[in-house]
Amino acid sequence: MPGDTNDAVRASLHEHMAWWGLRHIESDAAYFAWQREVFTPQELDTLHRSIEAKRAAPHGSAADIAFYDLTARPQSVPALYSQRYEYYLEVGSRIAGRLEGADTILDIGCGIGLLTTFYATHCPGATVVGLDRSPASIALARHRAQDLGLTNVRFDCVDLDRHHPVGRFDVIVATHVLLQAEQDPGLPSSDWQSFARAADAQAQQAFEQRTGVGPRLDRLCGALGSQGRLLVFEKARQLARRIPLQRALAARGLGLLAPPEPIRYRSIEETTEDGPLFVTGCAFPSQVLPWDESPEPDGLPPLRVGQLRSVPVDPDQPLYENHGPSAQQAWLDLPAKQVVNQVTKKEADGRQLHVEWGWAGAFVYLYCANTFDQRQLVVIEPARAALVETYYQEIAGHQPGGGRDVVQ
């Protein structure tokens, strides 16, 4: 059964990570206590300075590579990489389940080879190649593969931004390696009322160049076999980043072979909604699924104003609050809506922002929307109408105190 198979893969991956020395840590306090046991204060200071230098430098720079070289020290790996334990478990188990039938597998941006060695163990009949730009990471990956007795895996130090992978592969795995510009907001929608993006070739090309996803995909497509599969998992959960990533894949003839799979995991106490996992390939049109550019359903129930309490159970909470895409439909469906004040303007970063407040029957509402798909609707009792007006002024006018939990 598929469920039994997945359970077996996850159990095997748990064992694999334990062999690497990783632990599943439940709390930040326990994790940082472990780090203090492993590292001296001077080593922690060096690590933190390297993290800051990496954040300030472009992807692929000397500072970026130096950070990964630093974290690839064998004695450092358990205490550093355990922070990503659930990422490895959730992503690695799903990737492993998609490697069936592959004779050649390429893991691009493989790092220290933690998952690459698992894929090689899981697919003993396949030839697995791991590529990364960090020399220290590759050296550790080679050493650990030898310790595991693996003869079907090879690691090479290759920078995808400068060189094409050598060979042709049945499956190429790219996880958190193609779309490295994490602060790039993506492509804006046509206006604040829409989630749709126009087919703007110039804007798409600019996105692909500044994030690097275009050139990297071009190099990977050159290494993909004619019936090969490209497995992509990037930080593209936001619609503004997901749509241009999907368009970049589609423009290179890559069709969707399975429904996209969003993945949720924790980095110690912080929950990450990531992905989705795309399984793509150059298949016949009848074998592919359509690319969907609509917002991901947020699963929130529809707003029923008539069922709202006149007084909230918690006096500090609104009667209704929605931060998902469905907030737009809930706002459209507000009964007897009377707008008291509204403004639509362009923000410093180029996004269009709309904010309004008013009355919906006997209740007061505040609605915010922008062209990077953020939506928020709040409904409260009339006794707190002044509070909504204050929020409105802060968001619309950027007055001090505007850092509340509202769309900015």
C-alpha cells in the first residue's frame, strides 16, 4: 500500500539522520542549549557573523560559500543541521518516493549530501550524482558516502550559476536551490482586486534574471533526459512567487505530472508553509496537468454576518478575522455595506495598497488588500468603531504605531 511504503521510507530516513547524528529537537531552548555545549562562545560568534555576511551578500558570493564551508565541519553538523530535521524528513521522504524507475539521479545543491546519500541508499540500482558549490560540503559528502559503503553515488564541486551539469539524468532534484532570492516579492497582480497576472514577457524575464531561476533552469533542462523528471521544491508558497516560477517551468516545456504538494514542517518551534513540490517533465500533452494560477484554498469557512455574536468571547479579539485569500470574497459578500473611508495608493516598494473601513449592517469592518496577494478582513462590534478608524488611519497614513497585525 502507498501509505505503508511512505511510512517505511520515513522510518528509514529517521534512521539515516540518526546515523548522521541529527536529533529531533522540540524546543528552541533545548536546541540552543545543545549548541552551547558543542561550540565555544568564539565559535558561535564566528558562526553568527558568517550568517550576517551571507544574508548581506548575493547568492553564490564568497561569503555565501564561506558560510556553507563553515557549517560543513563534521563536528558541527549534528548541532547545526538538526534545526532542519523536519525539512529533511518531510521533503526527503516525498522526493525518495518519486525516484522510482530512475537509473540516473542528479541532486543539485546537495550540500553535505545528507539527503543525497539517503537517495543512493534508497535506490541502490541507480547512479546518483550530487553537485554543490561549497568545497567543504562536497568533501564531507564524499567522506560520509564512503563511511556508508555507498558505491553508487558521486559528489562534485560545481557551481550551477557558472557551469552546466555533465551528463543526462532520468531525475533531477532541485530543492531550495533555484529560487534563492528569498526577499524578492515576485510579480504583482494586475490590481488590488485581482489575483491574476498579465502575460508580461518583460516582467517575467526580469524576475527570472534577478532571482537567477531562469539561467539555472536552462542549465538543468540541458541535463534532463528526454523522458526525464525535474522535481522542484522552492520557497514559492506565495502566489506572487509561485506564478512566475510555474511560468518559468512551463516556458521550458516542463509539464506538471502530479498535483503540486504544499509541505508544512517545523524548524524547531517555527512552522514553515513551504513549496509546493512540483513534479515536472517533458511529457506528452495528454499526460500533464494544467498549471493553476489561482490562490491556494485557505479552507476558512464563509463569513455569516447574521451568526456573529454582538460581543466577542474574548474582548480583545475581533468577531471575525480572515488573513487568507478568501477574505476578498468575504469582503465582497458583506451585507448592507457602507464605506466610511477608503484609499488606494502605491507603496514605496511598488505594490498597490487598498484599505477601507465602514459598516456592514450592525457591525464595523476593516479591509486591506494589495497587489502581492495579501488580504485581511476584520469585523468587530460597533462599540469599537473608533479602534477600527484608528487602524485605518495608521495603515493608510503610515502613522507611528502602524506595525500591527494588518496588511502592510
